[in-house]
Amino acid sequence: MNFDLSEEQKMLADQASGLLGERSSPDRLRELIDTGAEWDEPLWRELAGMGFLGAAIPEEFGGVGMTRLDLAVLSEALGRANTALPFFSSIVLAAEAIALGGSDEQKAKWLPALASGETVATFAYAEGPGDWKAGQLKAIVRDGLANGTKWPVADAGVADITVVLASDVAGGCVLGVVELDQPGVTRTRLESFDQLRAHYELIFRDAAFEPLGGAPASTVLPQLFDRAAVQAAFEAVGGADACLRMARDYAMERQIFGRPLAGYQAIKHKLADIFVDIELARSSAYYAAWAATYGEDELPAAAAAARLSATGAFEKAARENIQVHGGIGYTFEANCHFYYRRERTLASAIGNRQHWANRLVESFLNQQPNAAEAA
């Protein structure tokens, strides 16, 4: 296994980082916040035109047909630029759910539109704090109609459709597509800590529900969330790397008693510790991306480990970046808050730290031989 990118992937990373660094500057992010925009729609259209949205969608369904590691390269670049885009909701979660669980007809219907950016999707799985398991979901589907409430749902304000996780009449779980522009759907924006990633409450009252007709939800969900955890890990690594660079640059410029702040040993140690955490998280994420592409049996443990490692690295980098900046780091004029807000939001997406710690332990236990086999 090679824990490095190929030359093609490095070129993709440079292209994505260059474009996003230019288009998603801090000034652009402030402009979006000041105008109340929920996303950077021109940038979304530009990424769609370059084929980035369809990177991991099969060519037969309008995508580019790249690997999960290629998609991860884009996720890291998006995290580094702290973009205001529904990429994680629409491409990482919703498109992947349809690719895994949809029938061929549903894939042909929805995936090309998602790859082109013509349709934006989100994924409604949570019902407030807690896990999303069969028997615990209050949203229910009966006779092709969905009723219930899902929240928080990221990017639901700009989405055209949502993939919904709900209970069926037998008490199991089911995945399906709901078009959001219909009378049976009510969208209410929630107060969100991250001003560049809006969250909504979705209320369904006899909303038309199109069940995914391929694999059952019980089979799709573990794969879906493990693959999403890999992409979230890369997004976190990208954000953490941006925080480290920001803290380093400020420390080298800031003068304290006639010498650069970076000249003090305490600051050097702080930045070095962050660097080590990021490199460990990046290596863990690379392994998880390899497992998502070539080693599905190893994916559950690898995805959970990558998710935990990257979340920790991003949290530490975002907090220490503010500390290095001192008092100015807490102001809107500084750029630190963009990443601190995103770190807090990303840390709770697709399950908190305890959820993924449990997932890691469960994956190890499932790999252990039973007593009879051991004997």
C-alpha cells in the first residue's frame, strides 16, 4: 500500500486547491455571510463544469468514474478552503446513497443530475440528538407517503431533493427520495453555529416518497456512513492544515518584545504538535480511502479510526490557531472563526465522537474469532 498520491492525483489536488483558494477566499466567505447567502452557487456551477461533482459517480450515470481516494483529494481541498458548498450533503451522502441503494432506473434518473450540479440533494437521517436505528425512528413511511420530522438537515434550503431514512410499517428502516418542492414538505431554517453551512428542520405531511429499489437500507447504511466518514476525515485534515498554516504565518509576522512570536519555544512546540497530529490523521485517512476502494472488509475499522483521528486533529488545530492569534483570533475580522465553526459542525455530522468510537470497538469485536474457532 502506497501512502502517497499518484502524479495524476497530485495534479488534481493542485488544480482543486488553486481554484478553491482563489474562489473561496476569506473575503468571499464574509461576503456570503453579509448577504445572507446559504451557498456559493457560482462556485458550485464552476465545479460542476470541471467534473468535480461527478468524480466518484460511475461514467454510465454521467460521472467521471474516479476512485474514493480521488474524491478524498477533492474533500481535502474543500476543507482547506472552508467552502460554502453542499458537496458533503449532495455528493458524499445523497449521491452515494442512491448509488448504493437505488435501482438502475433511479440511478439513471438522479445521478447524472447530481453529477452535473443541475440537482442538489441532501440526506435526512437524524431526528435530533441520538442514533439513527430501526425502531428508534419516528418518521414513518406508509403507502408511499412520508410523515414525520427530520432535523438537523444540512443544506436543505438549497436542495431540490432529499434522501430520507425512515421507518416502515413493519418497524424496519427504509431509504427513499423525497422531492422538497411539494406541498407535503415544510422547511424551517435552524440557528446554525456555522454560518456557511445552514441546517434545517424538515417536516413531512403525506409527502410523496420514492423508496430506493436496489439494496435494502440495512445493507446500504453501514457502507454509506463508513464511506462518508472517510470523506469527512479528509475534509477535517484539509481544515486542520489550513489552521496550522494560518497560525504559522501569523506567528512569523507578529512581533513580541522585538522578536517574532514564532521564535518562542512554546509556540514552536505547539505548532509541531499540531503538525504531528495532522500527519497521523492524514495517514489514517489514506488507509481508510484505500479500504473504501480496494478493501471493504477493512473499511469499518479504518473509517472509524480515520474519523476519530481527523476530528481530533481538526479540533486541536482550530483551537490552537485562535490561541496563537490571541485576542484578535476571536474577532470576525480574523479568519480563525471560519475553521472553528466548521470544525464544530463537522465533528457532529454523521455521528459524534462516541458514535465512531463505538463503531471502532464493534468492528474489532466482529473481527475476533469465536471461542469454538479459536479452540
